[in-house]
Amino acid sequence: MFVMKRFLGDEYDKYNSIIDKYNLEQNSYINLTACTSYPFQEVLEVQSMPLSTIPTEGVRGNRYFPNVESIDEIEDYAEQLALDLFNIPDASYKVNIQPNSGTQANQIIYNAILSDGDTVLSLNPKDGGHISHTKLGSRNINVAYYSLDDDLNLDYSNLEKEIISLSPNLIIVGASSYIKEFNYKKIHSITSKYGIPLMADICHSVLYIMGNCHSTIFPYVDFATFTMDKLLCGPQGGVIVYKSKYDKQINLSTFPKTQGGPNQCGMFAKTMCFLRLHSMDINAYAQNVVNNTKILINGFQENGIETINKGIAHNHIVLIDVSLYGKTGREAEGSLFKNNILVNRNQIPNDKKNALTTSGIRIGTVPITNLEYSENDILCLSQYLSSIIIGTIPKTDILYYLLKKYHKGINISS
């Protein structure tokens, strides 16, 4: 784990007290949120560099300030590395690393190709769709939903009926809490018949696509968006991979339509993250995450907790309907937090409760994979979690053992 340095001088007392509090929070809780990873050391180091002293509004080859050759070069290098990680061998796609978040990456696409009165078809939020696929800015965009079937699979025939009925201008595939894999090739076989652009939000699947644990989404999608911090051990910030024919629209939408100058430290850190991923066995990393999800699911089952996954592990996400144990998602989140566990409440398929209360919780296995939890310790963790969810007295010796073994501080800024 990480321990941040303190600063000398009385004027930093308030700042240092907040840093101390953050250190305590970071190192006293087992993080099982499904939307975070622990960044590479090199990524942290890059973000401490003075890389924002030259303004760089604009895009490669078309900036509004001089002396920006290095910024063009780092974006070119990031594109080369990202395309290689996705095994895209030609110039059919380009990469934009300027978005300051995943939601902003999505907004750049919306602002690039949508007009007032257009219709977007996206996954119902109750089936795992992300809020950024439903709130498309202040313009008059109609949003309609498709849903999953009872087995949590996409109903392709119903999707095509929705397309015929609504004539959408964009179809978004992707989710923030989906436990399976979307078949983008099959979806493309439908959308291509009607000439509708296909956008993939792969924030929660990018690792498995890069690692060949999931099928490639290229050349089936027109756009793909993802963040670097959820699965890839990178900095916060978004990325867009898009078909080259959209280059002018994406560039104009990035600046000035959607955002100002990019976060230059972020762009260098994203490139470093791609470089680190390029140098490691990303398939082994991705498979390890999936294996740890399977272990955790099995541990829950052994301790009397039924997961929505039903023994299946395709990624890092475990969903639990806590209403089966007399709790709302908010209550379960609070109980786990009081016992030093970080998860988030989450709607589950056909949830009758609203998004702030929910009937479920979402658990992720990327952080414990980053910390190299052993199989036995994941099983111990599942026992601890299960007791809290069910409402029995948890064994605090398990918590103290895991915190001491995996969450003791490592000073990263000596």
C-alpha cells in the first residue's frame, strides 16, 4: 500500500492532518470497490513531474500555442502503444488520450456525432448500464433502453426490434455492473444492417479485451471508451479509441466543444501505463483477476451467501442481492464500512429500489489482485464478508491478519 509524505512547517499542519487521515483510511480498510486499481509506481512518479508548464490547447498538429512538439510525440506514442495492446495492426483506428474522465470521453463522442432530437439506445441502468449513457448533456437527446433477459444475456432479437422501432442515431454497449461478456461481433451484425454507429464503453472490460480473456471488439465498434484507473493501474482519466474516419469530428469535439486544455501530467501518466502494460504479461494479470473472482464467489457459496454470478466469473465483479439477508444495499454498504470493508451499494437486475438505496452491493477483485492476495486469504476474506452480510459477529482476527499482511504502508515518496 501507499503512504504519502508529510510537509515540514507549521503552515502545512492542516494539510498534513488531511494527508494523515487519508493514509489511515487507505491503509485501514480492505478496498473491494469494483472501480479502482492500485497504480503502477512509475505512473505515480510521472504525475509528480512539472509537465503542465506549457499550454497545449488543441490536438496533435493543430495546437494554439508554440513549442508543443513533445506533447504531440507523447500522444503519438500513446496511440502506438494502445493500438498494439488491442492488437489493431493498421491505421483503421486512432486513439485520443485527452479526456479527463471516462464520462468526458463519452461526452466527446456525443458532441461529435449527435444533434438535437437524436435518439440513443443504451443498456437499462437497472441492468448495469452506466449513468453517463443516460445523461447526455444539456441538449435535446432522446435516450431509450434495451434490457437483459432473465439469464442476464442480451436479447438480440429484442435489440433489433428496438432499433427498427426507434431508428437510433447511436447504440451504446457497456455497463458498470455487468458480470458477463457482451458479444460485440453479434451486436455489430445487427447494427451494421441499419448503418448505426456502435459505441462500446469498456471501462469494466478493457483489461480482459487487452488480455485476450474476452473477444476483441475491433473492427466491430466505431468508438470505444475506457478509463485508466479502474482496471489498468493507471491514472484517473479517459481514453477514446475510434475509427479513423471520425478523426475530424472527435478532434473538434475534444477542443473546444467539450473540454479545454488536456491534463498533461495525466497524458504522460497514461502513456507510461500503456508502456508498463506492454512490458508485462497482461493475459496472466487479467486471468488472475478472473480467477480471484471465482475464488471469492466460491467462498461466498461455502459461507451461505448466494451471488447473482451463480458461480460464473467473467471479470472482476461480484454482485450480491442483500435483500435476501434482510438488508438494503445502503445498509450492507454501511455495515461493511463499519467493519473496515469498502464496497458500494448497487442496483441489481429488476431492482425495485432506487439507485441511492438499492437491493444489492457490488464487489471488485482488482485491488486484492494488485496486492497479491493468496487463494486461502481470499477465502478467509469471503468468510469475514459473509458474516457481516448475514448479520453474525465477524471474526476480527481475520481482518487484522489481512490488514497487517497486505495493507501495511509502503512509502512511495522517500
